[in-house]
Amino acid sequence: MAIKRRTFLAGGTALLGVPTVTQAQVKPRVTFISQWSAGSDGAAISGLGKRLEEEGGTWQHSPVPGFTTEMMNKLRADIIGGNPPAASQLKGPEIAAWSKIAPTVNLDAVVAEAGYEKLIPAELVGLHKPQGNWIALPIQVYRINTLFLSRLAMEKVGAAKPPATWAEFNELATRMKAAGITPVANGGIRWDDGMKLEIVLAGISAEVYRAALMQLDAKALQGPEMIAAFAQLRKVANWMDPTTAAQHYSVHLPRFIKGEMGMIFMGGWAQGVIKGLGHRLEDIVIAPAPQDDGKPCFVLNADSMIFWRRGEPDLQAGQRLLAKLIMQKDVQEKYSQTTGSIPVRTDIDMSGPAWSDGQRGAAAALVEAFKSKRVLLSLAHNMAQPNKISAAMIDVITEFIHNDRVTPQQAVSWGL
């Protein structure tokens, strides 16, 4: 049953409290929209849906393949039509922005019952309760500033350990190039381009990253660290396959595993993709991206779900069931083990064989970065800024990467 548009757009937040007698008698149902349609993300969300059905619910997922923009267009159309899903994929500042155009569900009661707020990184709390009430829930976390290295490529050039600084990275890449190895196996699509810049800048100065990309401080955006970041980004771009523009990084994975390509800057989801393609994690080394000051830094991307107000008892019951499942330890464990992420909950034991060394390393880095206030939000994945601002900034980064006539000084002057 669709909601009347006038009623739906009236605004406000509905409280998802204890089910009424009527709700308890209905079969919980969840309608869900996301872009997670294939690969490890598709497998993970399908697993969550299966779990919800095992708990007595009905799972109705409407995936929108492609970029986040396509998913948001579908979500916007459903909201305007007065027929929003019970929940949808949404994250970062977009949660606050979208909560102003349609009523959401107040999740405070179920979050309090689970004690969830005390168990997740503080940087995520405000993003998911933008008006003071929980309206969305994070389900997994990725470290963006992660470096994957091909063991075979390392062996070919006699590299015994991952590079810890950008100088060491440049030296290793130069050796790989001389050995006939393409040093960097990244792709050339927009979010990949944006990631390269943010990883480089975080490794040069976490403080400038926060000021420039998270706070949009004009001085930081045009400062020497930003120029240095673009200069290092030019080196990274020159070590990539020159035909990689518009290509997804996964097309390079077979050559990467064989040692024909050396390194990839990518979030932890690459582990899930690598395993999904039949490769072994034993054939790669997973390490933090270079950090010149030697202190742990964590560029964070988190996938989340926002809950939209619906009046049907079965959808309300389904929302409560889904919210409770998202916050459970075993659900987060299964989800992250499928995708290569780390759980949002910080109390999960990751010592078992189902977890990779890369995941354990990322989890430890998150704890240390949290203590030193060096957890940063990803620009490329719409965590640091709303989508419109991120898109404009990434336009500059992409132009720089694929046009070597643009100097670092010019890129900065264009108003990143």
C-alpha cells in the first residue's frame, strides 16, 4: 500500500517502539533499495536478507546496479511518489540531507536496547542521528587508505616489506617499473581517482586532510601540503596503465595476482573481490598506505541503512527486525567476512581464522586512530562531504590524473 503523497511529505520522524498487538500478528516485511547487486556486496546483502527470512520476515530487495547516483535517483522517485522503501542504502552527510525531504523512523529505542551507540566509532554517531534521533544504522566499515601488494611482484624486485612512507613507495615503484612491472594497478573511474588523492593527502598530513577535505578550510585547500599531495598523485598516475581511464580496478586483478602489476590502493572490499574471483589472499600483502609521520591514520568509509516512515504494520515490524539484526554481532561478523570490511561494532573478536590479517590490521588501526583523533572521513565515498560537493572536487582530481598537462599548482588554484 502506497502512502498518500501529502501525508508522507508532511515531515517528522516516527518512533519505532515496541510492536503493538497488531504488529506482532503480522509477518515482518522489508522493502529495500541499494546499489548492492553483485560481487561481495551483493552476496553480503543477500545473506542479510536470508537471515531476516530465517527470523520469520519477508525480504524484498530492489537493487539498482551502477553508481550511487542511479540508486539515489530511484530512491528520490519513490519518495516523491509517496512510496518509499522501508529502508535504503544511504551514508555520510547524505543521511542528514535526505532526512529533510521525507519522514524517517526514530530508532532510539532499539539502539538503546542494543547499547549500540557505545560500541561504534564516535565519528559515526552524529552522521546517523543528525537531528538528535537515530534514523540510520551503520553496518560495516572500510579503511580506505590501504595498500595491496602482489607477493610475486615484490619477490621479483626483492622487496621484503611494504613501503611505510611515500619516499619508500616511490623507490619501490621505480624498482618495479625497471623490472617491467606496472607499479600501480588502480582503475580510472571517478571514485577510484578521488581515493588516490585522499590516500596521498592523509599520508602527508592527517591534520591538513581534516581541515581541507572535511572542513573545507580555504587556507588548507591551497596550502603546500595540498600541492605536495597533487605532486605525489602525479607520480602515482604515471605508474598506472595508461589505458586504464574509465576502467574498474578489478579488470587488473588477474595481472596483479600474477605479479605483472605491483600495488593497488583500495578499501578492504578488494579482499572480497579477490576471493570472489577465485584468487587467494595468501598471494597478496595487505598493509596501511604510506604515512610519512608514522602514526596510525584511518580514512573511513561506512555503509549504512536509513529507515523511512511507513504506516503498514508488516513494514513497521520488518523495520524493527532489520534494525535489531543489523546491530547483532553474528550478523556483522558474517557481513564483514563476506565483503572484506571490518564490523562497526568494536567489541567483536577478530582473532579467528575467518578473518584476514588485513581485516585485523585495519581494526587495530581504527582503534589506535580513534585514540589519537586521526580517524578521517572519505571524500571519494561521500563521507566527508555531501555528494554534490564531493562530485565537484573529484572532477578536479580526475582531470588532473588523466591530463598530465595540468600542474599541481593549477589543480589547487581551480578550487578543489
